[in-house]
Amino acid sequence: MLLKEGDTIFVAHRRLFEKDEVRFFVGRVDVYEGGIVKVTGRSYVRDVMRGRMIEKEEQRTKILSLSSGTLLVYQLPTAVGLDALKFVDNEGRISLTDGKDFTMNLTEHTHGGRA
């Protein structure tokens, strides 16, 4: 089984058009079966006026097809707490972090990466 109940995942919605807004979802897997995942967590959208990520107030349960081709799905370490996660913008580089041991670079363009 690829994912199991309780796994934490980070979902980036693939932008299909130039003006599509950045959308993310972070949650815990409720059920996974045959490429379909039911996950409960929080949605995030980018505030284009202020250049920061906004967490939607209510928790959501989503059913997602991992084989759709429109989602980028990452499994996060089990030690990462959902409530501790936050987005940090450092000179145009967006990262997801728990403020402790976990940081994930979400920047779409390379900035000093390895060749």
C-alpha cells in the first residue's frame, strides 16, 4: 500500500494556466485505495496583494485522485505536526516549515540549486 491511515501529505495543485493561483493542501490520510486518497486537513491560497500564504479557516476533507496529473503530492515525515506547519517567504523563496527540523523548499524557479 502506497499510503496508510495517518500519513501526512502535502498537495500542490498544478497550475494549468498562467494566471492560475497557487493552491496547497496539507492533511492526514483517512483512507487510501487504488490511487484515490481521502485526506483531512487545511487548504492554503496565496494572497497576491500581500505576497503571503493564507490558511483557510475551516478544516476540509478532500477526496483526491493521485493519478489525475493535476496534483503534486509529497509525503511528509511522520514527526511533522500539522498545527506547527507554516509558510515562510524569504526573499521570494517560499518554504513550508514546522519551525524545527522540517523545511521544504516550494520555490518554482531555481535559486542557487545544484547542477
